[in-house]
Amino acid sequence: MDRAAVSGGRAGGVASRSPVPLAGMRWYSIRVVIRLSPEIEALVERDVASGRYANADEYVAQAVELLEEREAWREETLDEQRAGLEAGRREAERGELTSLEDVRLEIESMKVEWKARRARFQAIHADPVI
């Protein structure tokens, strides 16, 4: 695929001509030129040429959708972490604290379990001796 086809006639960018809607979004016919580094442009060209995407517009639309999903997950995760910290703070205010020794014992128990699972996995997936 030539550079102009991916970049909409402009070197180093992607021009949006036939929009592909993201989930639940409406599209309006607006032409946008996005300047890409040569490395990113090569990725777009490669994936379009492979047939995974019909064109650069579809590639960019998918990238934006995935970025939005990641940002939503990040916000949700941060909210969960903040809630956990707040719950821990309230427990500490009530005096519901765990001793350092109990924490050490729990961590050691987790480590023993992890090592056992790892050993089982390695035994199952070990290369056969020839």
C-alpha cells in the first residue's frame, strides 16, 4: 500500500474520509488529518495491507475505541482503589488493624501457595527430556 493511500494524500498522516462509527456514537462528515510518526504510520500500513482493517479510517476508529475502553477501565479501577483506601481508613479509625506479624504470615502463606502452583505449572509444561 502506498503512503498516500494510507495518509489520504498527505505524508505522515491519516485523513478521515469514510468514517467508521464507534459503538454507540454517531458520525458526522468531517475531514481530519492526523500526523503520525513514520513508525506508527508503518503499523497502520502493515495492518491495513494484511487485511485486518479495510482502511486507515477503520484502524484509527478501532484504536480510539480501545483507548476509550482503557480510559474507562482506568477510571473504574481508580474508583475501586479509592473506595478500598477509604474503607481501610475507616477500619483503622475504628481500631480494626492487622498486626505486622499477621501480615507477614499471610504473605508467607501466599508465597508458599504461589510456589506450589508455579511448580505444578512447570511440571506440566516442562520440555520433555530427549
